[in-house]
Amino acid sequence: MSDHLDSPDATPGMDPRLDICDIYAFQKPGDRGRTVLVLDVNPFAPTGSDEFHPEAIYELLIDTDGDAAADMAYRFTFSPKEEGRQLATLRVARGDKARNIHGRSEALFKDVPVSFGTDAIVRERRGHRFFAGIRSDPFFFDLAGYLNAMHFTGTDLYRDKNVFSMVLELPNEAIGVEKVGIWARVLVPTDGDAFAQVDRMGKPFVNVAFIEDKETFNRSEPSQDRELFTEEVVELLVKNGRDRESALQMVLELLPDVLEYDPSQPTSYPNGRTLTDDVIDHQLSLVTNGKITSDMTGPHDDLLDEFPYLGPPHPLMRTIQALAEASQRRSG
């Protein structure tokens, strides 16, 4: 998994609506002046849940000056689902307001219907395009092989799975034409806290593969990553064959957990992330010091050439069992 099932409480009893699966940032195909941002949540949808969480705030955060602190925040919120209908609102906050969940924000889209079927409901406004709904999960990975001591067979668990996706297309000027850092987080009322952060993600597979204390990681900020997690990541890399000096150098590439993206350059991970980038092969090589370089899976064939780019959702399949088996193996 890229970030699937890592939090909160990675068990079959968790609330999958709050679980970030992946983020993507890439140039619009055929138009280098526009960027597409994708935030996927709710793994194995719709078996765990068939909606977005109505009390949560889903955020895509953008750092424009390299300090791993948000300078822009795209905030997605959703109405309660009633009679099969749910509405999405997207707001943007800038500057200090992006770092304060209570800060003033501007509404870009209001009351956009969530797509629960195969047809994608898309809205356009002021040079932006927006979609929210269930789609085919573009992530590809031999999860069973990973859990079986990295003995990969090329069996892609995610080929017929779904996620709930938020997709935003915008002009590059909206986020800046220079290199930016991007990550996502989910906040929800918890234990008397009006908005507690329960999950976050930047680079793919970092939390899952490199971080042991996932609860602390998911509740902290990227600006804290090197202080909090350098030693445990170094120890993991040394255990897998790197010398300490090269391990420390690798940590500087992995942390902070922020996806770097330069919209003026072609997109290919680690510059942004497209829906077809084989990020697992990239990260497996890092974590194993080159001993394992592939899980033998590849991109899905149901991706679209046009917005929202993710394929239509798959019919309901044996996803509850898959979720339970994957979680049990991780905890075993």
C-alpha cells in the first residue's frame, strides 16, 4: 500500500473515510500550463464506507518557500449523505490562514454533488475544475508479496479496488510556477478537539515502509519529521545494508514527508507523481538498498485521458475480506 491502512488504528474496525490512500500532482496531459491534484481516501470502497466523512476536513497543503509549512490549503468538506446524495465544498486559504484550520478561506466550489456512480459529475469555475466521488483506485502493488517477506509474484491487489477521490485541476499560477511541496491531511473532531489531525501523507510509501511510530507521525507536521523520525529511519536503512553516512543522506531525501513538484518540468516521481508512476519499485530499491527493485506490477489500464483521469469505479467485489486479511497480516 502507498498509504492505505496505515491510520487511524489500521484494523478492519477503523473508519476508512479518514484513511488517506494516495496523493498525486502532475501536469495536465497536453497542457503544461495546468496542474492536476488528486487526493484519494477510503481504501476498498465502498465496503468500509460509501461516503466522505461529513465532519472531517480533507486538506491538500502546499508549501511555496521550502520550510515544510503550509502557505496554501485546499480544504474539502462534505454534507451528510441523505437519500443517496452528498454535497462537496472546496475552499482555499493562503498565508497564515493556511496554517490555521480556523483561518479565513475563500469558497471555490459550493454544494457540488458527489459522484456515486460511473458518470463523473464535474464542475468548472474561474479556471478550476473539480470532482469528488468514488473511482477506480489507480494505485498498483503486490501487497501479499510485501507482507510475505517481500516475495513478490506480481499479483496486484488493487487492480479491481475503488477509492473516494477529490480531483482538482487548476492553472499553474494558482500554486506558483516554481517548485512547491505538497502533502495531505485529514482532520476530524476527536476527544473534545474540534479538529484533530488523524492522518497525513506526502511522498508515497514513506509512512508505511519507513516509519514505525505511525500514530505520532500521522499527528505531527512535516516540519517536525527530521527531528522526530531521523534516527528510526536511519536504523532501518542500516539494518538493510546501508552504512550510517549514506543512510543519513537518504533521510534527507525521504524527510520531511512532502511531495516535491515543479510544474515547469515534466512530471515523473520524485518530481510530482502521475497515476502511472511506479513509486513502489522506486521505494523498494531505497528501503532494501537495491536488493529488491520491483514488485512486478504495473499501471492500470482503466485510466482516462481526460478529467478526472481516474477510471470509473469497479463493481462491488470481495473487498471486505481483502481488507481484513491485509490488516491481519500487517499486525501479525
